[in-house]
Amino acid sequence: MNQPSALFYSRNIIGKVSRTFAIGINLLRGDLGNAVLTAYLLARILDTIEDDNFTPVQQRAELIALFIECLTKPEKIEYFVQQSLMTHGEAAHIELLHNSAKIFELFNRLPKKSAAIIQHWIAIMANGMQTFTLRYPNGIRIQTLEEYHQYCYFVAGTVGHLLTELFYEHSPWINAEQFTQLLKNAEAFGEALQTINILKDIATDAEKENEIFIPEEVLRAQGSSQIHLMQEEWRSQNKAALLTVIDLAQSHLERAAEYFYALPKMAIRIRLFCWLPLIYAEATLRDIKQTDAMLQPNGQVKISRKEIHSLLWASFPAVLSNKLSTWLIKKVRQRPYYHGI
């Protein structure tokens, strides 16, 4: 039986490793769609290596270094795949890692400018992940807000830059002036989504990934600490500490909206691609403000499936008008918290 093509495989695996991003990526077409798909899967491969707390830290760091080499030296790819076979993680993520050669094949088939953009920003991301992996061999424990900003830049601010450069490269609707305007909020766009993911997944990260991203200094300011983050008797102090990170997320979301507003109206698919994670993030942050589920064992904040679908349908007309999208953001923020499916 013939092996599936690199593109076919990539389009199939994206839905297994992230159903949310699969929706947005499938909206993009042609070289832009292939470039964003490739970039996301490369980043997912990196995340899988970083998240593996069962493999010795030095081995993970070396694997990340080898991954970076693969971006410019295709002859290293086969060795990278062999070295990655002992990595632990979720089944779909490990499947992707073991099929890295197909993703690198897709990467090497991209237009040279697209590949150069991805290589530049994914390498910065990878170097940052390697830094934090070596800094915290027993599981990441962010200590200060400054360190938190550094981490978010590496894993998400880079994504904002990467996407913006790809949009400019491929969209006929984005001119140099608009590109410059987009760059002002590109990092905030990526970091807003990252901070909200961190907030909603506090329990999952602490209990399953052995990682705590809420800065120690923020918790200590309320009399708590990372040691007490998941303890019920400390919940009020921990929720108070989260207000600092929630305010940061809100600030970044405001700038993420400005990023969206700066996208030209004619770039409809790009606007919808950016809008969906933004409006879902708004709904998630609204719920985070009204619950402490993320501080409970096995707890997580998820917006309901009903709201996901209703926002999806409402988004199609909203992306055509900044006025409509602003109105929808306000409506989402005003909706009361509902714990349902």
C-alpha cells in the first residue's frame, strides 16, 4: 500500500492533535494554508518534546537541538526520528512526532520565503523551549512576571510574528503599511491566547504535566505559593493571585482585537482564522473570571459546545465588520458563566 503524501498526512493529523486549530487552518488555502499547517505541526512536535517529563532533561534538550538542525539540514531528519522514538506523550502527539519526516518534507516543499519565515521563528521558539527545559529539569516553575513574559514570548509571541509575516507574504490584500500596523500587536495576539490557555489549564498542567506557569512572586504576594496552588484551603488566596494574570490576559486580548481590526476586510479567510481563537478566548476568559474550577483537582475551564457552535455561526457576519465584531465581543463578555456541555 502506498504511504500517504506529506500533505495528506498533515491535513489528517491536524484534527487529531488540535480540533480547534484544525478549523482555522482548514479555512486557509494554497501556499498560505500549507505554510501555517506546517508551522503549527512543527510547533506541536516541539511541545511534545518539551512536555515529556519522563525523559531525562539533557536528552530532551539534545533532541530539541537536533530538531533545530533539521530545519536547515534535511540529512538530519531520519536520525531525529530515530532519537525521538523513546519520547512519551499523548498518542496522537507521539504519532505526529514519529512521522516528523512527513512534516519536514512538507516544510522543504514550501516556497523559499515561507520556509525561511518558519525556520526563523520556529528556531527562536525551539531555543526558548530548550532554555526553559534546562532551567527547570524537574518541571517548569515560573518564578517572576518577567520570566513569565519571557516564556510566553518564546512559545506564543513568536507565533504572532510568524503568522503576520506569512500573511504579508501571501495575501495580496496586506500592504507594507498594514503589515507595520499589524506588527505592533502581533506578539500580544499570540500571547493573549497562551495566557488564557495557561489560566484555564492550571490543574491539568500541575497534575498531569508537572508544570506551573503562574509566577511564584504573584502567589506569594497573596500569601500563597506554588506548593499550595491546588490546595483547597488556599483557594481564595490563589484566586486573588490569578487576578494579576487575568488582567494581563485582558490587556493582551484588547491588543489582539486591535490586531484583528487592522486586518483588511478583503482578507476574509485570514480574518476568520484570527477571529475564531480570539472570540473563543474572550468567552473562556469570561468564565475564568467567574469560576475557580481551574484551581480544583482535575478541574478545567471549557466553554460549552453550544456556545462554540453559536459563536462559530455568529462569526461569519462578524468578520466582515469591525463594528459587528466589537459588538459580539461585548455580548460574549456580558454572558453569565454557564457550566454545561
